[in-house]
Amino acid sequence: MTREEKNNLQKAEIENILNFFKDNQLDMNNTEMINKIKNAITRVFELEIREMGYIFNSKGNISKNTFELKFVNDDKLTWRGRYFCGKKVEKGIVVQQKPLIEYNIYRLCRKLTSDTQDIRMKACRELFKTVFHEIQHHKQFLMTISDVSSKEAIMYARDFATRAYLERVWYTKNRKKGNYDGFVIENNANEVGYRRYMEITGDTDERISDLIDIEIGKIWIKGYKANIDSKDGKVHYNSGGFKEKDDVIIPIIDSIICERGLTDTLLMFPILQKEYNLDGSKKTAYELITNMNKEEEKIKRDSTLSERERRKLLKDGREMYYELIYRQIEKRTTKQITELSTQIGKQNLIVLLENISCYFECEIERKLEKLERMIRALEKQNRSSCNNEIKDETDKLNERQSKLRYIQQYQRKRLPNYYNQKRAILSSIINRYIIREKYKWWNSWNFKIREGDNTWAKWYCWKNWSD
């Protein structure tokens, strides 16, 4: 079955539900209609999962299915869908069971009872977006157990790992301790969920495109806060407010793996082995650079890759390694930098650091572009809310407007400052190293100046300094 054929089958299922609720409300006691919704979800899910190579049959002998789907109908549960990877590590041994996705019919369908058509249509969109959202969580997990290097995969692994290790409130919308709204795995799943809905249905509603821009913006712009304990209560983390995601989450992962020695995390999410050794130590800058070069050579020699695939793999790998290498060298002493230059060669080190600096410069441009798209989408949302203001929604509207002002006034300055600071550190490392090397010429020849042969000695020092 081609992707187009699959999309057409999914579209038919979705449109049957959409067409019914254009003119009808849902009665939650109407078992027949609830079953029709379940069947539509199941069929859309089945087609998506089969495309990924899993065995899934909704009828007949389901024991052969390699992916599980379940439904609950519970008004006490707050979630609409949830995903279980089926993997666990017991005493250093990996156990992989069937992955599972559950959907809560009550939460998915409760707004379909509204007497307002626009609310019902939005509820239908959110329903099927949630179907794709949960499936995307599994695709994220697959990236964390793959050997393919990418910045996104390692970010997903960090989110999954901290979710398992920290108090549950870390993963909620709690104002003081929660980070749900900024979690990379959630923002990406929302983006993909909306995008798949638009792709399948052909819906061109700008409000959905705006939601996509907002979720993409959150991935690269929104920070994390840490004021949280580990689940066992032995460690407390506090970042002192919102900070860049990596600046909050990497120290927590370092604590989990390096300080507490919970190295099963590396077996659970093998992509983290790009950054950490199995004994719980972090890979050195030299190890990271060596591994990056080996991976690049392997990609370049792989004749099965198209040019487009090769460029993407190289780009994704460099982005990941540049971030990891920078973290390892940003606080190194001149002596340590000199040692690294001896290991990989002075010119190779300078070129590498300059490439990392260029990458950070591109990050500024890329994130500012995502930020502006996010701001435009939020502005449109606020205008729409003002035009359709409901008394009960006033507080939510004020909150959105406050967030928008914060993004406009603070984030536009923060992003360039954050990355330019990194570039300045790299420039300082390069200059400090170069100056130190060049200064050796002065130490070698200053005795000639003291003995009167200063014209030739000064010329020699200047020539070598300015090369």
C-alpha cells in the first residue's frame, strides 16, 4: 500500500466522524456512536502502525499483534492518551515487551457534546491529533534506541529519562514545578499530530498552521525550570527559574548517570551513550571528536545513501556533536586545550571551534525565525480571542497576552545574547591558544632585544605573530 492510499483510507475514517458532528452532538450514553468513534480511531491507528512495520489487526487473533491498543472511558483520568514503550531494564538486562498506547474516550469526546458546531469541529481535530500525537511518542522513542546521531534524538532521551527519574509534578502543568508545556517530546508530538491531521484531511485552516508554529517555537525557544526532587527524595534540583533547556536538564542527567551511577538509563536510551560511557563517566572532548569523525567517514562511504540522505545525516550528527563538544571544552584550561590540540592537531582544533561558532550563529538566525513565526501565531490567537471574548475566558486571555509580551520583550534579546556568549567563549579559547603559541616567539627572542639586537628580533617576533 502506498502512503497516498493509506492517507486516503485514513481520510475517509476521519471525514465520517467530522461529517456526523457538523450537525449532531454526542450523547455519551450512546454506545453505538462511541463504538463508531473507537472504530475510526482504531482504523487510523492500524494504518499508521502497520506502515512502521508492526503487526496489528483489530479483529480476529490479536495475540500476534506486535503493538497494543487499548481504550478506557474514565472521567476521573485527566489524560486523553498515553504511551508506554514496553521496555525496561532489570539488573542490567534489557527486557522489551509490546509497546502500548491507551486512549481515554471520555477526555477525547467530552466536547463533542457541545451544542456549538465550532467547538465540536475543534474537538474532532484534537481527537485525531491525539491519535497521531501518541504514535509520534513511539517514533521519538525509536530514535533514542537508534545508533543514528541527532540533536533531537538526544533531547528526546533526556526528556524521557528525567520523566522517569523526577517527581511526577516535573511532567505536569504545575506553575511552580511543571515543565509539560515546554517538553520537547510533547511539543514535537503536538506539531506532528497537527501536521498529520492537515496532511490527511487537506484542511487548510490557518488556525492549525498557527498551532504548529507555536509548538515548533516552544521546542527551540521555551526553557525549563527545576525546583524538584528525585522520585526517591534523595536529590533536589533548583535552577532558579526558567533557563535554556540544556542548562537545566543536562546537569540533572549528569547527576543521574555520573553522580548517582544510575547507568541503566544508558541501556534504556542508548543514544545517551554518545555522550556518556557505560561506566557513568562523560566522554571527553577528544572521544567526542574522534567518534564524530568516524561516523562522518562511515556516512560518506555508504554507497546506499542518496545525496539528500547523506547531507541530512551529516548535518544532524554535527549538530549533536557540536553541542556536546562545546559543553566539554567551554570551561577547559589553556593547558587542557593545548593537550587537545596535540591530540587532534592545532589547525584541526581551530577549524572545529570556528565551525561550532558558525553553527551557533546559524542557531541564532534559525531560532529567531521560529520565534517570529510563533509571535505572529500568538498575536493572531489573541486577536481572535478578543473578538470572541467570553467572560469566563478573560483570565486565560490575559495570561496569553502576558506570555506574548514576555516573549516579545525578553526572548528577542535573550536568544542572540545566549548564543553570542557561547561564540565569545569559543573565540576566547581560539585567541588564548593562538596568543599563547605565538608568545613563545617573544620568550625565545627577547634576550636579543636586551643585548641590543632589537631591530632584527622585533621584526622576527612581529612576523611570526602576524602570520
